[in-house]
Amino acid sequence: MNSGNQNYFLWVVASIAALGGFLFGYDTGVISGALVFIQQHFVLNTLQAECVVSSVVLGALLGALCSGVLADHLGRRMMLLLSALFFIVGTVAAMLAWQVWALIGGRLIIGLAIGISSYTTPLFISEMAPANKRGALILLSVVMITSGEAISFLVDYGLAVTQSWRWMLGSGLIPAVLLLLGLLLLPTSPRWLVLKGQAKKAKETLSRLRGNINIDSEFEEIADTLNVQSFKWRSLLEKPWRKVLLIGIVLGVLQQFVGINTIMYYGPVLFNQLGFADTQASIFATFIMGVVNTLMSIVALLFVDKLGRRRLLLYGFAIAGISLLLLSYVLPEIGSRAESKILLLSLMVLYIAGYSLGIGGLFWVIIAEIYPLQCRGFAMSIVTAIQWAANFIVAVTFLSILSYFGAATTFLLYASVCALGFVFCYFFLPETKHRSLEWIQKTWGAS
């Protein structure tokens, strides 16, 4: 097997696993356009609408929180298979819902799937990837998240004329089934196999992933990490890992409190308030945001292993923060003219670009790199659960905050979070590019 075949197989593995990211994006994004018609069908008040949206986020919180130990015990691939089954069951339930509580229940099951796949996908890919390609391969799953969101907005736009929210939600069945079938063909993580004492099988898998590259030194480094350092989950609460755990938690909270999901969940509602009177036009404006999100995630993928994680985070926070600050300044002066809408969309595009270049994808890269193998699944699940809790807070309160404070003040609050994120990353975040997972574990564990 030559290096070309090695690259091909590695990217195939990452691409199939990244379908979990696509479903993550699709099922969180599709509600944006469907919500308008769900509100009409069930005659929802503001609280009920927020519950329909945030039920997925609550499910994701529970899914992430309750599955970490299983990810370390049963394996990353097995948890991805479980999430695929949840995606299928939840999508069918939501599509066929006859009352609003049934719809919320179906969305809650989808949320469980998203919570599991949101961290096991980057975890699985990170343990397959070589150090010099790990950032790009993990960001492949983020590109799939953003493309899933963009495609869901396009589906919403195409089906808006039919007002068929059931077909909007039900279309997620196709990628869910593809994920389930694809996962049956994938190998198990070699690092997890080492953790479970299956050294021979781990070496065979690693050899298949690396092709004609000599894997002896890499395999020995993986095995030595287990031999040198005994690790229990309680060690995360002790020095030096307490600091590492805190880094992941802060990044997760920052990722949500910069306000990205106000657009991804409530885009058409937000654009309606900002002057886009036509529902279909509002959905299309949201689709544009999704396309920008995807394109800038691809840019991040191309540069993450060249420029590094820390530098891209700083660039991203600066761009997003400045655009939000400008939005909060110009919104009170925005009129109904076409030029005003172009200015508004331009600043929103700039905000999405900064988010996608930085914290949007790099949060998932960093948390997949910095935790010890012995409890990597558990640590990532805790950090991801807190990230989903922050997401839930944003989702369940945004309409109320927007109504009470207005759009200008809301965006100013999000701009201040970007400023805090810039300061945090500048002073507290070390660089991890081109470092093996084992080197990071040994070095950070000794600091």
C-alpha cells in the first residue's frame, strides 16, 4: 500500500465518520425554516416555540453527559453506531408528530444522537489521524456540520412554498441511514484498542491507516503513554489536568455565548425583525449565512495545520467581535432601503466568517487533542455537555432577550464575549499543532 492509498483510506474513514457531523448540523439547522410553519400548524406561543427548538439542545446535553464513560468502555465506533440509530428513531418520531409534545419528544431523541456524535466524531477522527493532518481531518467533521446546516436551510427554502415542515424534518433520514451503513465498514480506533489491551489488532489497524509508513515509533509512543501514567477520571479535578479541563469548558461556553446559534436556530425570525418581511426571503438570507459558515470552515481546514489553532482563534474572535460591534452600532439607523439590508447582511457575513474561522471549529479540534487517552471520552463528554448547556441557555432565552433588549443591545453583548475570548486565548491557550496526542498528554500532564 503506497502513501496515496494511505491518504485515501484515512480520508474515507474520516469522511464516513464525519456524517455524524453532517447530521449534527442538519438537524440543528433544519428547525430554523420549519419553525415558522410548525408555529402556524400547532399555534405555538413563544415558550412553546423555544421548547421545540431547545429540546434538541437539551437532548444533546443529556446525550453528551451520559455517554462519556460508555465511549471509553464500549469504544468510539460503537457510540457512533448508537447515535445513528437515535438519529433514525428521532427523525421518524418528529416527522410523524401529531401533537407538539410528540414533536418535542422526537427532537429530544435527535438531541441525544447529536450529543453523542458531537464529541465522538472528532474523538474518533483524532485517534485515527497522524499529528501533521489531525487538525484538518477533525475540521472535516466541522465542515460537514456547517454544510449540513447550509443544506438544511436550502431544503427549508425549497420546501417553504409547500409549508411542509414534516418533509423538512423527515429529510434527515437519508444521511442518518448512510451513517449507519458506513460505520459498519469502519475499523475501531487503534488507540482505544491499545487502551483495551488489544495490541495486535491495534497495530494492524494503525498500519492500514498509515500505509507504507513505518508505524513502530508511533505505536510505541501510544503504548508508552499507558505504561508511564496511571490515570483515573478523578485526576481531571487535580493539578495539572484541572487547568486543561477548564480550558475546554471555557472554550465551549465561549463558542455558544458569542451567539452563533441565534442565527442557526432563529435565523428567519431574526431576519424578519431586522426588516426582511417575506418568510422565504428570510429563509434564503439564513441559507447565505450557512454557505458562508461552510466556506470559512473549509478555509480553517486548509490553514489549521499551517498557522496553528491559537492564531486562527485570535483572528476569528477579532473578526467576529468587530462585526458584532458594528452591527450593534448601525442597527438603530437601519432603514427599509435595499442598501440597508445589504449592509446588514454584509456585517452578518463578516461575523459568521470570524466565528467559522476560529472558535466554531477549533473548539472541537482542541478538545479532541488535549485530554489523556485513559479518559478522553469521559473528559470530552463533560466538556461537550457544558457546551450544550451553554447552547441550551442561548436557545431557550434568545427570543425573550431579543424582545426585551432589542437586536442592537443583544449583538453588543455577544461582541463583549468575543473580546473575552480573544483575551483568554491570548494568555491561556498553548499551541498543539504538529504534536502527537501522546506528546500533548505527557507534556501537559507534567506542567
